[in-house]
Amino acid sequence: MPARRRVPSRAVPATLADGQPGRDSALAAVPAAGNRREISMPAHLKFFYGPMDCGKSTLALQMNHNHARQGRSGLILTRYDRSGGALVTTRVGLSHDAIEVTDSLDMRRLVREHWARGRRVDYLIVDEAGFLEPEHVDQLAELVDEYHVDVYCFGLATDFRSLLLPGAKRLMELADEISEIQVEVLCWCGLPGRHNARVIGGRITREGDTVLVADTVASAAHEVRYQVLCRAHYRRGELGELELGEQLILD
């Protein structure tokens, strides 16, 4: 049986004698209300990844539902949701209010603020986690290791160029568990689809900004869309003739 983590009971000072911020000052002097540091119990950082349409956001909301049913209290966060707002949305019609992760957001401080208001935070659900900055992931790892907050991340592993996204790369380096979502998404040829191709004007593009929010469903109102392809057809730039509107969309 693994040894339980022990956390010092003495709070880390927010500032040092010279006035400089102390170590982990964002979490210093956390009030007792909702504080899991008093209970020595392990937490985990988990990353669930897969291509577009595999049900990542649906699974994220299901995970939140399951934990809430057991009396746990958590926060839902997202970054660059397809809705363009502070929501986790799915293509099966489910949605949930969320906290938008900005470049400047310190998730340690976010948790501390909730504790200060007397709200328990047992876990975080982070959707679109592939788009996190590496610093965000480091903050999540600290919450897990030092403050016993479970963190469940969901997102793409690679971008439209088939390169690891910054948040996904850091999660693969730090996560306790890494799981590929098992809802299989098929390329138009029938082989498993693992690559998220960006399609502009009916052709695959391999240049542009890493983040460009669009859907996998073709629309006259949007020139840009994404299509999941197998490696061979991604490499060849072949989109096939399947109408994406006929696909079963799960994410």
C-alpha cells in the first residue's frame, strides 16, 4: 500500500522578511473551511485525450455529475470552448457553466479564493486542457501534490499540424494517469481517425494560428471547419466525399 502524503500543518508565509513573495504564496494561509490539507489522502492528476468528436466534453460533464452525486464539490474550467463563452458544451446538447482559463489565471489562487469563502473544492474538471499553458499544468500538479485536490483534464493531444499542444505535452510529462478515450472516431475510409485536419475552402491547411475555434460540421456560414482523418489521408490531404453532417457527433 503506497505511503500517504504528509503535508506540514504550518502555513507557508505569503511574504518573506524582505517583502518578497514567499514560496507558493498563492496558496499561503488558506483558511480551514473546505481545506483538505487536514486529511492526509492522495489525489491524482489525470489526462483524458482523443481527437475531435470522441466525446471528451461529454465525459467531462459525466465525471462532474458522478462526483457531485457522491457529495463532492468541484469547479469546472474550460479554455477556448467551441461556444466562445465560459461554458463546457457538447455536440449532444449538454452544457454547463464554467470558469474560463485565461493566460493570467492562477488556478491555485482560484482554489484559495473559494476556500476563503468557505466553499469546499475537492476536484477540478478542466476541459480543452490541451490549450492550457505549461504554467497552468504546473499549478494543477501543485494542487494535487500539496493540497490533495483531484484534477481531471480532457482535451486534444495534437493540433491541426499534428504537433503536441503545449498543455497536452506538459500533462503527458506530469500526469499520474494518461488515458485515450475509447469512443472510436473513424476517418472517411473507415480506419481510426487520430488527426484533426483544419479545412479552409475545402482544402487542408497546415499553416496558421494554433488556436482557431471552429466545428467539424460543414456550414455555409463558416469557411473553416475541422475533419478527423487517419494518418495516411491526413498526410495526403484527402478529405473523401463523406458529408460531415451525416456523422454521429459525440463530443
